[in-house]
Amino acid sequence: MTRRRGAIGAVAVAAALLLLPGCTSSRTTSATKVVARQVSRTTLAGAELHYGASARVWPGIVYQPDVVVIGGGANSVRTVSADGMWWTLDAHASGVHDLAVGKVMMVTTHGTGRVLKLVPGADSVRVLIGPVGLADVIRDADISSAAPIALSSPLFYPVPGAPGSGAGATLNSFGAHGTQATLAAVRRPIPRTATETSDGGLPAPTTLPSPVAAGPFTFTPLWDSNGIGVRASIVHGNGHFVASFQLHLATPTVSFRLVIDDGTVKQATITVHGAGGIHVHIDAVQLDSSGEFKGTTIAVPIVLSVPLGAGPLELSLTQDLSLTPQVLGKGFLDSQGDYGLSGDLTFGIGVPNGAQARVSSIVEPMSKNTASYGLATNSLSFGWGIRASVGVGLGGFSAGAFYELQFSGSVAAEVGQNVLNPGCVHDSLMVHSLYGLGYHVPSLVMKAVNLFLSVVGVGPIPADGEIVRGPFTLWSPKPVEYCPGYDH
């Protein structure tokens, strides 16, 4: 992959000088503009709990000149659309009259982005925001975690209208060994619309992992003693499809450092500590053609957030799925596996890279844990990405330092001769990593996004910005064939 996000949107900034709401700052000398800041977890309440921590002037952090800080922060927000792109603000809040298309609005950690469209009203103003690079928000800063930040008890933000959460692009194949397909190539699905939704706006966050419905899917965040992940399920006609992915983590924590000098990233590091393995379980059942499930790419409409104090950033976790089962006629396919990891999930820009995580063991291979019945070979291909980011923004358009782990593969189960000689099972798996600072939306998806934006009179937005590196292969074993009844 060439340029990427340059957040993972997760996954996340102003100034010792004067960046007051609605004002611009003058240039300063490097000797006076940066004061190192250390941040840790904080607790939100009231409007900040719903819309993110309020933007404000922070000593030692300098915004870019075209950033407009909205006075009142979260208290100036009236509503947010369910896709997280339309923000309705109090028209009388300081800074609102300084907003203009092309400027960067910063009202909260979630409500930060490039202004794409303004719809003024008597007492409120609707603002359509798009992705923005973190260095387009921050000109100078040195921000780091005071200590590894615990990922326990996060806030779960449902984003049911997030781009791609309802229905994604159909895929012919995905993740097969020997192909060029990786999760990063199809990451961000097509949004339903770029206009404000009419479904009640952005739901309030929860402290418990609760199911979220988006399109035909129900998504349930997995957050327990086994780790972090998601379960996606759909019931359609005489069939169902369930897929769950989970990253095993023992007392997970994240540490980071961001150094930006005069709009240039000097250092960006992030490490997820405690990774122990990956678990996958996919179950597809089809009783007749009404239960057929087409392949799709999905942006999971749930953001796991840990707010950070003494700074305008937040730590967030976001996920993506790509799923393509093929069950012919009446049949089913059930497959699961467990794979061990060793080493921290880590990277560094501006410093030597830390140790990369690697697959250290195959605990329960999918090839030996697959059951299938059908008229012909049943197969499935899948991709799952889980991203930790520190930055600003909500959902797929978040911008910040991020690390993403990508797990993809395919399983095919042949028809057996009889019950004593079931068919052989073939699996092909890969693990990649992707990291950087910024945001990235694939070009095919951006075409769809820009098409929707054009409906509301908004010009095209770029697919990425800043620095993104990868994907890098952590594990790519040879394809495996397992034939039950013939191996002993």
C-alpha cells in the first residue's frame, strides 16, 4: 500500500499563544511554542459524554491558523446526525460566525473536521464536516501518555448511520492466499447518504457493550475477559450468518507520543500492550435461495472510546469487517480457529520501529475446526481489522496516530463421499499490520462518498492525508489442507 491514512479513523491541540475561538494566531518562534504535555484517562459527563470532550485552548499546544474553536464546546452542540457528519450548533456560540467552507471546525474531540458545507438558520447552524489530517489541526505539540493507559471500562459510542455500517460493496473474493486482496484494499464501505439523517441523531454512549442495529445487521461489541472484538449477525429469509472476531488481550493498555513541529510530524508512536491471540468463528446457514447472503464490507458502527484529560485527544478503537460466504443450495458452513500472538502491537514514526507482533502459535486451526454440509464445495472468505488510534474525530473519518491489526483468509470445505469420509478442508490465512498518522479512505469508496457529497453541492474530498505505512505482513503461512478420516 502506498499513502494511507495520513483513522482507524478510532482512533483521535492548541496553544500557548493566542488561538481564541474565531481568531487566528500569529507565527511564533520554536523556542516558545511547544511545552511537552502528558495525558491520562479522564471522566466525561453531561454534553461532553454525548458529543466528546470540549475543544479549548491548551497551554503548550498550537492550532493551525485556519482552525476555528467553537466556544462552549459540547454545550454549544444541539444535535449530531447518526452518521456523525452533520453537526448542528448554537448560532450564537463564539466562533460559529467564523466558520467557512474549507476551514477546520473544532467543537469537541468528536466534532473536529474540515467544513464541507454550512446551512445557517435563525438560532442554529448545520455544519457538514469531512476528514482532516491531525497536522492540519495541530501546528505544534508534544503530547504523550503519562503512563500506559488502561483500556478497561471504555465508552461505547453507537454510530448506526456511519458510512458503510448498513450495507457495503459486494466482493467476489477476499483474502485468498496468493492474491493481492487485503483488508486495507477495501476498508471503508459506501455510506447511505451524505445528507442529515432523520432517525433521531447520534445515540448516547453506553458503558456496557450493547447490540447496535445498522441496515440488516446487528453488531455486538465483544469486551470481556477474553479480549476485544465484535460479533456481526444477520437473519434473512431461511438463513442466517454470524461472524465473530476477537483479539485476546490480558489487561490491555496503550501508550503513545505525538510530536508535531510547525505542521511537520517529528514523532508518532503508539503501542498496544498485552496482545495474546486472535479468535474467529463464522457460521453460515442457508435452507433455500431466500437465505443466500452476498459478500459485503462493513464499517462496524461502534466506536470504543477512552477520553484523555489535559489535552484535546482521545483514545479510540474501531473495527471493519469483510465477509463473503458461498453456500450452494441447502447447506451450512461453520468454522472457527484460535491463533496465538507474541509481542506488543507497536510502531514508530521518527524513531526506530519497536518489536512487531507475530503469530507465535496455532492453537486451534480453522482447517480442523470446520463443519460443512451442502450440494457442492462451501467456502467463505473474510477480513477483520481492529484499529487503536489517538487523535480527533469520530468513526471512519477520525485522524490521529494509529495501529491496525488485520486478519484475513479463506476456508473451503469439499463435499464428502459419505459420513465416514467427509470432504477435505482448505484454509489460507494472513495477518498484516498498518500504522501511521492521519486518515485513509480507499479510492473506490471515496468515489461513492464524493458522489453523495455532490448531491448536497460539496466538492470531492481527498482519500487520505499525512503519513501511513503498510500493510506489513506479520504472518502468511502456506495454505493448509486437512482431510478428516484420512489423517490417521
